[in-house]
Amino acid sequence: MRSCLLIATMMLGAGLSACTQAPPAPAANETPAGVAPLANARIQMREVAEDARHPGVTTLKDRDGNVLPLIEPAFITTADIASVAVGSDGTTGHGTLILRFTDAAAPRILAATEARVAKRVAFTVGDQVLNVAVIAGPFAQSMQVSGLDSNEEAHRLYTEITGKAP
């Protein structure tokens, strides 16, 4: 059985959703094929510290300009991602990014997300915080980044991450 979850949102209606098992194959016109990210894309997911005095933090600003202390090291990085695709949020119609993780990374991501249930995490590309969410349950195979401002933003990020046009 497929076990999916929604990660509760903390910022601008942004969200993450993820699956612990690979989803069934979509129809050919539902989801475009994914492309491997560029090695230098700097995709990361890090836990948000309670305060900036926490040892081993990097600080970035969210979309509203609030400082976020992010605990290092990241528990998801570019190297963990097998493919990236552009999708569509069924509620808003805005673009989403769909990330599928490598089989090798899946057990580590599962353990990392199990340890962070109910904790805030930030998903970043480069130094840009795309969203901050609370992990509602563990995941390992894939996740979807929603809450982007527009389809154009999803396409721009996809191109930045993969070096290819969607």
C-alpha cells in the first residue's frame, strides 16, 4: 500500500508532500519524466534550530526576510536526488517540483525524517529558502515542493536545478 503524507506548512502556504514508497507509474501525460539535478545545484533540506545560538548553524532568510538558523549538516542534498520534474499543485494550479530520491539515499532519508517528525525543516536551493514546513511523518522515496509563487517560478527553479528547460 502506498503511504503518503502532507507536511504541514509554516510559510506562505508552502508545503511539502512525500511518499514512503514509490508511487504507481503515472499516465504518460500526468507527470513529465524527471531529469537528474546538476551536481552544483546545491539542493538541501535542513532542520530549523530553535534559535541562532544552536551550535553548527547556517543562517538564511526566508521569503519574508525572517532569519532562519539551519542546523548543519543537511539531511537531504543534491547527491540524494535521482530526478527532478515539474508538476502542478491540484489545489492552486501553481507549479511544483517533484523530487525522487536515489535508492541508496532512501534508508538514510527515512531515518532522518523519522527523527525529525514534528520538527521544522527548510528546503533550499542555493541560498534561497523555498519553504519551511513541519515534518508530519517519515518519507524516503520522493517529495513534492508546493507553495511556489507561480508556474514560472517552478520552471525557473527546474532550469536552475537541472540546466534544462521544462
